[in-house]
Amino acid sequence: RRYPTVELRAETFNGSTHVPIPSDSAFLKALLFELRLVDDHVFVEHRDTCTRINHSSVYSVSTAAGELWPVLAFHKSGLIYACVPLVEGTLEPRPPLLTVYGLSQGLALLLGIMDYISPSRKNEAEMNTKIGQLQNRLIQACPLGTPLNTNIRSLNSSFEDIQEMPVDKDQPAWRSSTYKGKPQVNVCITEKVKCMQYDQRDVVDTWQVYGAVNCKCDIEGSAPNVTLSLNLPMNAPPLQDIVVHHCVTSVDPAMLMSTSIEPLHDSVYNGPYKFPFIPPSDSFNLCYYTSQVPVPPILGCYQLVEDGSQIKITVNLKLHESIKNSFEYCEARIPFFNRGPIAQLEHKVSHGQLDLSREKSLLVWVIGQKFPKSLEVSLTGTVSFGTAGKEHPTDYVCTGNTAYVKLYFRIPDFTLTGCYVDQHSVQIFVPGKPKITASRELISSDYYIWNSKAPAPMVYKPLLD
């Protein structure tokens, strides 16, 4: 969807540095190239150089008229979600991302579209129906280019069902309906941890934590005021890269300027993290954040070596002592690419059980809900393979002995940063005593342990003197 009014404003703001948005087909072609979804085998210096590491989903897309920036885009479940936010100011020099308000609005809108479409991605007919309704929903969500309601699921799919705008002038546009009943607030902090471990002396392991605070506020009134505070334990690393929902009415500017790109120092913002807001009618993400935690939750070592026609594997995992030893699930998956089906398997596990997938190309080590008292588990085994067929997985990266173990786990009532919501600190300025429910969870996301006996893709490699 294009908004001529927004494009006119961009031209007014940017003047001679303005780069017009090309045609849909040209923009799509340029975006696919920038995301490495086409011509990924071709080395392009400005896109593929090791000195350029993209820390966000904001890209500069090359067009016939010049570099189009910022383009917010991400690839999820086979679909690309993208928008071009308005920069209300000059583009030369480029302003810091945290000062471009359109980025947080655009991200909220794209996440709302993803939340609306993604549940149907396995049903092609249902997905086509939803995409067909998306145009009408966008007219309501973003009528003139400014997102008014990013919860796309809550909107109506046809104009006949659209309700009249509320007559209460104090009711914000993002409160699409009013609630009647006992006030209650549900808050859930979800942290996801990404990790790359190599167990090699000259390569640094990396890990990152991403948090999201989801809220559902059932409160009477056209514009109820709520204040929620995030708390951290003593000496915990601060929250950084904080992005807030547009319903937040005010925050300390220092909170938004704390960024993970800069090293931690004494002047970093340590809280309190207070968020006053007027909540939308439906569930929404109040804020997103990152944090530089000192250790990953599970340390691992994976060794895979070829011994004639067989492969010997060893996996050692250790749960850090600071981590809550209570999982909803915890398992390690060991895929074997570019090989035939597993014909013979001999193994020994110190804890849990080892299963073979139906395709016989994947070992699933179910560790269970607790690590033993030693907090360490191990797996050793010998694997031999049959003749490879087309149905068995291939991978251009995992060739030879380059292989990985991928961990999947969820720890309820726990966050790696220690971040939590104090139910007594939630302030709601409405009559009656509201019911406050707060929960939190830690989930693995792209948690890899690479074979230390072979070269692996490097996220970061220190410069040697």
C-alpha cells in the first residue's frame, strides 16, 4: 500500500536528498537482493563485506534513483514483511535509529500484520483469504499513513461492519472498543536467547537476549491511564535498545538512548523502567528490549569426527548454576546433512533419552524438565549411514564435518536478565481493585553449538595482532 501524502511529506523534509520509492516490481527486486534472497551466490561488496554487520532489520536498498533508507524488513516463515517509514527531518547525515519515530510505528504495524497472517501460513486457501482482506484492514489500521491500531486481528474485514468512531473525544484511536466488567491486567515478559558456541580457542562465543513485554488490559473507560514498571535484581545488566509501543504517553529519554552498540559504562540508564500508557483494547507488546547478560544459560561442547565409514559424536551440556533448573521442555537436535539415512546407531546418554526421527536423518535428545544435580549431561554415540536419497536434508554450509547441535528449551517463570513485573507497582487510575497477573518465560531461539573439530560459520572473530 502506498500513501502519496507520506511520500509528499518525505520529499518536503528531505529536499535534494529525497529518493523516491520505485515501482512495486523494482522495489521488490531490490529488496530481495538486499536480503540475499536472490543472487546470494554472488559477492557484492557493499552488501556482503565482513565489515558490514547488520544489527537491526533496517536496510539501505539500492534503487535507480539512489539509496532508499530506511527500509524496515524481515523474513519470517516464508513471507517478507516490509515498510518504508517516514523520516521527519534531513537524511544527511543519517539520524540515529532511535530518533526515527516511524521505525517503531512501522515495526508495530508489521508485527500486527504478521500476527494476523502467520497462524494461517500452513493453509494456503485460508492465507489467500486473509491477504485478500488485508487491504480493507489496512485502511482502518493506517488510513493516511500513520498507524492508528496495529492489532490487525481486532479490525473488521469489510466496510459494512465498521463501527462509527467513538463520540468520546478523549478516547484514542487505538482503543477500538470499550470494556465492561471487573478490571484486570495480564502481563507476560518473554525473553528469547540466541547463541553461537564454538568451543574453539581463537573464536569467541556469542549470545544475545531479546525481550518483549506483552500486555492485555481489560479496563473500563475511554482513556484509562496505566503505569507499569519493569524491575531488575541488584547488579543485573541494564535493559538496552528499548522500543516502546505508540500508546506509551511519556518515558525518560535516557531510557531510549541506552544502546547495546556502545559499551556499558557508568552513565548507562539502570532504571526504574516506568511506562505510563493508555492501553489498546486487545493484547499488545508494550515494549521490546535487549540486554548484555554475562553468560549463556547452557554451555555446550559438540565433537563429530569421521572414523572410516562411521561417525563418532560426543555432546556435553552444562546448565549454568544461576539458571532455574525447571524446564517445560529441553531437547537437543542433532541433524546430519548431505548424508544418507542413519542405518546403525549405538549410543549412551547420562540423562534423558535419545530418539531417531522418522526420516532417519535427525537425532532428538530429550533431556526433559530437569538437569541432574551435577547440572551436566552427556551423549556419546557411533552412527553409520545408508545410501543418500533426494528426501534427505542437504545444506551448503554444513558440509564435511561442519555440523551443529541445536537446543530447544523453555523455562517458565524465569528471565535471563532477571527482569520482572512487580504486581504491586502496577498503577491503574480507575475505580475498583483490579486483578493483576504477571508471568515471565525464557525461550531458546537459534541456539547453536558447532562441531569444535571442524570450521564453522563465524559471527565474530577477534582480530589477531
